[in-house]
Amino acid sequence: MSFSADFIDKVREANDIVEIIGQDTQLKGGSQQMGRCPFPDHNEKTPSFSVSASKQVYHCFGCKKQGNIFHYLRDMRGLSFPEAVEYLANKAGIPIPKDQKGASETSEHKEKKRLLIRANHLSARFYSENLKKLPSSHPAAQYVASRGFSQEIIDKFLIGYAANEWEGLREFLQQQKIPARIAEEVGLLKLRKAGDGHFDTFRNRLIFPIVSHKEEFVGLGGRVIDQSDKPKYLNSPDSEVFQKGSLFYGLNESARYIRSEDHAVVVEGYTDYLALFQAGIRCVVATLGTAMTDKHARLLKRYSKNVFVLFDGDEAGQNAASRSLEILLKAGCYPKGLILPEGKDPDEFLKAHGPAALRKQLAQAPDLFEQVFRRLREGYTGAASEKVQLVERLAPVLLSVEDRLLLDLYVESVARQLSLDSKFVWKALRQSRESQPEASRLKASPQKADIFQEPRDVPQQWVESTIDIGKASKVEVELINAALLNQKALDWVIESKAAEYMITPNARKVLETIAERYGQEPGKFDNLTAYLQTIVEPHEHVARHLVKPLSELDLEGAKKLINDCVKRLKTDRLRQKRRELAQRLQNEQGFSSPEELEQIMNIHRDRHSLDKDKKS
């Protein structure tokens, strides 16, 4: 999927970066607002995070993070670029163009999805208020207290309570004008088998709202209060907005920490997630009562390749960890595994030993492959038949590894620990692969023709008109930023015809784009920086004017900088022309026309003129 630059600009202008960032940190000031940096890997006491309300960009003078509203949603909340565009478009009520979203996205379909998400959101709020109203003697309140959840955690994650009644939610949703068919579709209500009407799905359960990484309320999870009730956990059914095999609980809150710490801890269930998050281990996510899937792994990889699998220490937890190995390796992740001692689950371990002990366990966690391999070798005697069986059992896992260097290391490890020649293991892998049907081989690894070919990432371009100025010269980047200082500076740059002297084509294109957009809408000069940060890579190259020393230049200083840049560009351009003509002279053993001789004479004249200007 890709978006036109004009559509992206429309979405960006319809949203306020101050409002978005203001949800994560307190900002103060006028056009230039300041606050403490909201990124979790930058702890500061003195505010150094600047947000420009006029330019709609941010910059941290401490950790140097900066960008526009799309970069913020990417780095802070983990949204991909198209997800950020869609999120902001929906927030502003701007329809996604059909040729970019798909013809099936009709207004009716979009309205239905909005209602499904709203029904879940309203229900989460309803159940949250129910819990707040309970007396401390109520079994649900006592259960929450026994888990040690702080009020801050309860409020942040909207933990709630579904009363032991049949129509409390149904009546509430009816008052909120939510159609019963919508509530039924997302599993909030069920149709009565006898008679008319609906009844509540969740009854006498602690409620955990499930929010996607796009901040959408897509479902609910309910845990029993009375241990005799079954099942222990009850999730919303799969629907148009909820697929438990592709969602993690808590990712919306943990994405920023996973990115900043560059690893994710995967646990099973809401309570383990909340226990770790409350203990300060916030780079954590939880599966929703289902085994890890390929979609789970691909979603995690967007935030970090480093994944810790932290499941219960019982047999079921160890089996779940083993099953996740092949899935994570196939996605290109680097999984480690931690089985807690004494068969404890993460919450129990935290209560018994504290956060520091769990952090230490995580720091010492072994490679998940080695952990699974060690488990497979339980009872191993070294017999030849056992070696063959072990290699055969490991073959599907090894064949799923997309990182060739990692595969080499795993093969060497297997060979060493089984006292085999590594050539034997490679031979077994080839045989295992060749025994698979062709369709299965392609499905398992569509980008690998054989186990020796390294995988290639297919680049995806989300913006139709990306301009890469990574190879632009220092003076070209400096002039582009000088043009963005203020309108007067841009007028001087345009009058100088500096674009004609730029050697790097894309740098010239950026300067021409600035001049063109400014010419069309002079009143939107302040929007230029945020616009360019969307279509230019690296986006930092068009934000240097926001910080010292460029940001402190007065008009006289800006004009001097522009004049100096233009002179240097002219000099560089003349040098390039001279080199080109000299090369032609060398290749052709002389000039083929008087015009060429005149050209080189003009170059020397212009160089002499520029040198005189510099001295004066």
C-alpha cells in the first residue's frame, strides 16, 4: 500500500501534533511548547523536548529524536507508516481513497467497523465503572486486591467487573444506541435460544479490555471469580475487528518500551502481563489464550527481533515455549527462553522474589533453541539411532531459520553436542527439505530457494514520492535548511537560483519542491518542514534548521549563510564541469569544436570571479 504525498499532507494538516504528544507528556508554552521527553529510554528532570505548534514537528535536545506526527506515532506507539496514516485519517474523519484502501472499504463498511469498536469501548467503560462501585468485601474486589494490582494499573488498563446478571450490559448498550446485532457480532451479547432478545455474554467475571496496537478497543477478556465457573478465561470471539491469533494484550502500552529497550518479553495471560508491567518490566506482551502464531511473530518483529519467551514453568508452559521456537525463527527473530524455577508462573515468581530477581533471570536466559534442544536430549544415551532421531526432530526448526549466520551456528552446536560432523547435519537438512512437497517448501520459506540462500527483505514504499537525499553534500543540506528558516530566507534562496547549481539531483528536487509549494501557498510556509519530513529520507536532513546553530541565526546571519552556500555550490559545479571537460579532452585527444574551448575558458573566468568575491 502506498499513499500520495497530497493525501498524506491532508491527513497531517487535519491533526494536531501538540494534542497527540500532549497525551504522553505535559507541554507548556505558546507556539513553541516544551515538556519532558516522553520516550521511555530518555529519563530527564529538566524539560528538553520541544514541539512546534506552528511547524507541527518535535525535537528533543537531549536524545535528539525528532520528526513529524507520523514519526512520533511510529517511534512512540509502534504504528507502521500506513497504520499511522489510517489512524490519523480516521481520527480526522477523512476517508481513505478507494484505490489505496481497496474498493471494499465502503462508507457502510467503515461505519460498521466504527460501531463494533465503539461497542467494545463503551462496554469496557461500563465494566470499569462496575468494579469501582464494588465494596471491598465483594469477591471481585477481594480478588483484585489479592493480585496486588495498584489503582494506577486498574485505571490505565480499564480493568472491570461483569456482574452476575443477565441483562445489565444489554440495557446499557441499548441506551447508548448500539444495535444488538453489533454487540452480538463482537460477542458482548448472545441471542436467546428460546424466546426473543439477547443476554450478556460476560457474567461474574473480571474484565480485561483488549486494545490493539492501533489504540482500538477490539475485544474483551473475562476471568472467572468463582473457580467453579468454566471456562477459566473467556475471550471475545473472532470478528471483523478481533483476531486473537494476530493480537497481543498490552502491546498498545508496551510498544514504546519494546522499541527503546530493543527486546520483548512474551507471557501467557493478562495477569502475568499486568504483574510485569506494574513491576517496571514494561517491554512485555501477552498472548490471548492461544499459541503463538506467524502473525504474532511478524508483529513483534516490527518492534524488535529480540524476543524472550516467558511461560509458566509447568509442562504446558514448556510445550508452549517449544512450539513458539520455529514460529519466531521463521519470522527472523532471535528468541530466548526462560522457564521459571519451581514451576512458578511469572506473577508468582515476582511475588516471591521481586522484580530484580526476574530481571536477573531474563538477563541470563538461554537461547530458546538451546533450551528446546536440551529438553529433547533428556534421557539421551549417545546411541547412533538417537542421534539420527534428534537431528530429524530438529530439522523442521533448523529449516525455518531465515538468518544464515544463525543457522550456521545452530548446525555447529547440534553437531558438537551430538559428537557429529557438521556435514552430517547439513546432509540431513537437505534430505528433510527435499522430502517435503514443493508447495510446502514454498509456503514455509517463499524467499529461500534452498537452505544456503540468504533471505532478502522486499522493500516496501509507503509514500509514492519519497526523495532520498542521503548522498547530498553538506552544503546542499545546509542550503535546504537555510531555506526553511523563515519566509525571507526562502525568498533569498529562490532569487539566487541555487537549485541550478546543486550537483545531487534529489537535493535539487527537494529545493524545487519547497519553492513550488511555497509559490502555490505562501501562507503555509510553516507547514513545509512537516511536509518534507514525510517525503524526504533521511527526514533528519530537513530538520537541522530547528536546532543550533541554524535556529539562532538572525536575518543578517541567514543571508550570509545563504550567500556562502550559493558560492560554494557554484564553485563545486564549476569544478564538476571542468572535470567533465578534462575527461572528454583526455578521451578525444583534443577539442572537437571551438565551443568546447570557449566552455573551459568560461569556467576559468567564472572560477576567477568567484575567488575575487571570496577575497572581497
